[in-house]
Amino acid sequence: MGRTTLIGLAVVLVLLGIVAANSLFTVHQTQQALVLQFGDPRQVVREPGLHFKVPFLQNVITIDKRILDLDIQPSEVIASDQKRLVVDAFARFRVTDPLQFYIAVGNESVARSRLGTILQSSLRRVLGEESFEAVVRDDRAELMGRIKDQMNNEASQFGIDVVDVRIRRADLPEANSQAIFRRMQTEREREANEFRAQGQEVAQRIRANADREVTVTVAESTRNAEIIRGEGDACRNRIFAAAFGIDPSFFAFYRSMQSYEQALIEGETTAVLSPDSEFFRYFTNPNAIPDANAPVGRSATQAAALMVQLEGDDTLRGLLCAELERVSATIDVELPSDPSADDAAAIPAAPTETEEAAPAQ
């Protein structure tokens, strides 16, 4: 074989390959094919695999046979009760008749546009016949079924079957939503203010009751304290009177010593007095000071007499009896047979007016 023959065979093989490539086509299992001859449909291929066509005269277009999604922009719908709704819906469809599909719409993009228009018109027709509550809450499933049926009636001429229609969201417009939100907010604020006012009323009532109870309690406590203080002062005065009455001369001397201590503080008081003043009685008359070695029978006698006087005063007796009994027990003195005479002898003479004035000064 010569060189020319080899070249001829090569050319024939190449031509056969080109013819075979233009004669064979493959259909995927998710697709369906339509064979066209000069734009005229000749064959519909639904089965997947390797198929033949006339080379150079026929061409093949493939159409997806899976379920496809159709999503549209939210649209405004007026319900039967004249309430506006913003409805966001989508649909699912598939091509059931490739030939009809090709004749009616030609390709998938045109089909989506036509179906979107059909979906919006079906939404307006179906939802416009229903109330706001039915769309939002009550009959949504039934409404979606009716929308799907209406879409199928119109999409069947395109060789398309609408599988499902869903309403994703059905709400009031933004302006209406804001108005409703503000109204709800105002209502909640009104309820909050009402509850707050009721709480303040209860708080004031509780606070007033508490203040009244505090005032009553403080008043009663003050009254009881004053009563107790008065009883204590009275008891103290009785005790002082009974104690000082045992030995009035010693009491006068003790009060004079206290007066000297308070009046003769160096650098604080200047007193101009006569030397023979009653204030200096214990300085000018040392005999006025009781004898330290004097018998104590006089005090014991007066203590016994005071015990007799305390028989009718339980409070004062309870305060003084222990002390008086202690004094009586430590003094070993026989009382005379005539108590009145001994008491008269034991009780010192009443001090003169001059002597009484000295402690007062």
C-alpha cells in the first residue's frame, strides 16, 4: 500500500468518526431528550442511554425531568375583609410532556416566567376570596391545594405538572405591622402602668398601716417607759427618804460635804460669804459633826421602826428589807422594854432652821 492509500484510509476514518459523533447522543437518567430536524420535533426520548439520530440534519435538546423549584418575590394580596397581606409562596413542578413543553414555552427560563405569573394570579384569586384569619391561621392547607389545582389547569398546556404549592409566609405589610406593634406596645404600657399604680396603692396602704402600728407601739412603749420611770423615781425617793431618815444629822453632814466639794473647786468658783454663814457651819462648829464612837443602837432602833413602817409597802420592803435585815443582824443591841421611850430618846432633836438651811446652800 502506498502512502496515498494510507492517507485516504485516515481521512475515511476521521470522517467516519465525525459521522458517528454526530449520529450518537447520550440521555442521562435525570433528563429527557427531544430530537429536532431543522427545528421540527421528530422524536421524544425518555429512556436513558445511548441513542441515534441523523447526523448533521438533526439536533438534540435535553429537558430536566426532575422536580424543579419555582420561587417568586413576595406579593401583596387583599383578602375578602379588605386587609392587605404580604404573601411569600413557592411551587414545585416537573415537565411531563417534553414536546408540548418545547412547543409552548421553548425552554426552562420562559417556563419559569410564565409559571411565576400563573402562581401570582392564582394566589390573588384564591386568597382574595378568603378572610385574613382563614389565610393566616385556619384554612391554609386547603387554600394551597386550591392554588395548586388552578395552576395545573393553566400549566397543563405547557406540558408541566405542578406538584406542590406552599405559602411560606403571610403577614401584614410592614407599615401595618409597625402600627399593630405600636398599638400592642401602648396597650402593654397601659397595663403595666395600671399594675404599677395598683402596686403603689397596696404599698402605700401597707406603709400607712405599718406607720400607724409603729406610732401606736412607740406611744405605748413611751407611756410604759414613763410609768416605769415614774415608779422607779417614786421608789428611789422612798428609798432615799427612808435611808436618810435613819440619821438626819449624818445626811446633813453628807450633803454639806458634797456642797463643799462642788463649791470649792479651785479656779472655777469665787464665793464671797460671811465667816459666820450657815454654809461654814461644820468649819466653825466642829461639835456639829457626829461622834464617830457613838453607839449605833440609835440606827438599829430606827431600822426596826422602819421595818414596821414598811409592812404595808411591798415594793419598798422588797427593795429595803434585805439591807435593813443585814444592818439589824450586824448590830447586837437589846431593845428596851418600852420601845416608844427608847425611840424617843434615840431619835435626835430636829435641826434648827439654821441647820436646815446649810445643806440647801
